[in-house]
Amino acid sequence: MSIDFDNQAGRENYLNEKLDNLLSGINATYGQVLLDELMIRLQRTITDFNEEVQSIMDDLKVSSERRSHLIHDLMEGKDLSSDKTDSDDSDESDVSSDNAAEMSEWEKRLEGK
């Protein structure tokens, strides 16, 4: 018997045959309802697993692309630390200007009382 693991239908047929062999005793003992519930739960478990693996692979792809861009930038001689420092400085200046505006409003309230 040749089993084709290269496509999804072949893998599903293989698993269904194996499960049918294993579950024939369960079906005779516990009934079709329990067997159907077991099959539903197995399908749900497989679906959840596939979704988690796909999510992990997507995250890995994004991380790999980010790493590739960083390596490319470093090879071109771009200084990444100065970019981060500039953005940090601009963030700090925005915060300090907001604090100055808040202080002036606060001072105005104090003077008004």
C-alpha cells in the first residue's frame, strides 16, 4: 500500500485509516456519539495547531525580514545608533515642551488664586 504524504488528502486518508482501526473498539463499546465527539475534538486540535504554527511562521518571517534589513543597512555603513538617538532626542524635546505648557497653565492657575 502506497501512502502519499506529499499532499494533504493523502495524509488525511492515512490518519483516517489509522484512527478507524484504533477507534473501532471505542465505537463498539461507547457508541457513535462519543466517536463523533472525539473526531470533532481531534479536528479542532489539528486546526488550532495549524493556526499556531502559521502564526509562529509569520512572526519568524517578519523577524527574519527585519534582521535582513538591519544587516543590509549595517553593510551599507548606515549608523543606526544615531537614528535612534535623534528620535529619542526629539521625543524628549516634545515631552519637555508639553511639560513647559503644563507648567505655564499651572502657574497661571496659581497666580489667579
